[in-house]
Amino acid sequence: MSQSKLIARATISSLGVLAYIALVSLILNNASQIFGTMNKGLLGPVAFLLLFVFSALLTGGLILGKPIMLYLDGLKKEGLKLFIYTGISLFILLLLIFLILFWLR
């Protein structure tokens, strides 16, 4: 896999994670309007923990899925590079979010 394809794949994965986080944040910010007020039953905490576990599964798959596949296929350097590029891409997105928050302050 070429360097540019690895960087493009890492960027797409990072943007997928950002989109998922934005969607979950939007839902959580409007949870009382969407779901109404929550009673003190068991269903609310169960739903939240299921969302937490699903989020770990989805983001883990987006970040680790392809690098692990490349590594197991014998393309160890490419797998490691893709993992590192994805981490760098996520860090750049984090910095951009912080800059936007600082600018809106």
C-alpha cells in the first residue's frame, strides 16, 4: 500500500471516528428532549453502558481494524504506519477542535 493511500485511509478512519463522536454528542446533549426524563430504573444505565461498549467496538474497529489486517497479512510496516498515521490524524483533529473552541470562547 502506497504512502498516500495509507495517509488517505488514516484520514478517512479519523473522520469516521469524529463523525461518530459528533453524532453521539448531539444525541447526548439532546437526550432529555429525545427520550424524555429518565426515571431511576435500570434501563437508563444499561442503555448508557451498551452505548459505551458499542462505541469502543466501533471506534476500535475504525482505528485498529485495517492496521491489524495488514499486520496479519504480513505487511507489518504498512500496518504500523497506518496505525501511526491514524493517531496523528486524530491528534490533528483534536487540535482543530481545541482551536475552534478557543476561537469561539
